[in-house]
Amino acid sequence: MTAANEPAGGQLGSKNDQGVSIMSTPTGGFGMLTTYIQAAMRLAKYEILEGGYYGEIPGFQGVWANADTLVGCREELKSALEDWIVLGLHLGHPLPVVAGINLVPAET
């Protein structure tokens, strides 16, 4: 999302099906989500396979990718992670805390 999509007041965020606010930051925007994804990608482990590469992120069940090149594998893994996060937030699933970032804060 770009700044043009931000609501007035610079606050972004939404509520999941349980009414829990997600992805809001004090300054607005999706900076926290970007930081979360970058931190999760730093946890990624890659293997060289016959004819390509395989990557996964420990602690993120079902997030994996394979491709002919390492760069392609990283891109596919990031895409898989992004889709996994969106689905998890939509379904209200708990997501791993990464680099101290919890995308689904506890209700108060």
C-alpha cells in the first residue's frame, strides 16, 4: 500500500474476524509489516538441490519455495511468506513473533 491509500490522520490497520487490530503502527503505514517480512527472510535456510535451490523459514510451517536460481528461490520464498501472513491474519491464526514484532497484538 502506498501513502495515497492511507486514511486521513495517517493511521493504517484493520481488524480481523475477531475484532483484533492488526498491522497498525504509531506512525501509520505498513513499516512494521515490511520489517517483519525482512526479519523473517533473514531466518531463511537454503539448500542446493540437483537442478535448483530449496528454501524454507524455520518456525513458519508450510512456507517453502524452490527455483532454478538462488535469487528466484528467494523471490518465491518471499511471495510464499507474504501469502502465508495474509491468510494467517485473515483466519485469525497466531503468527510467530519475529525480531520482537507481533503482527497480531493481544487484546486489552
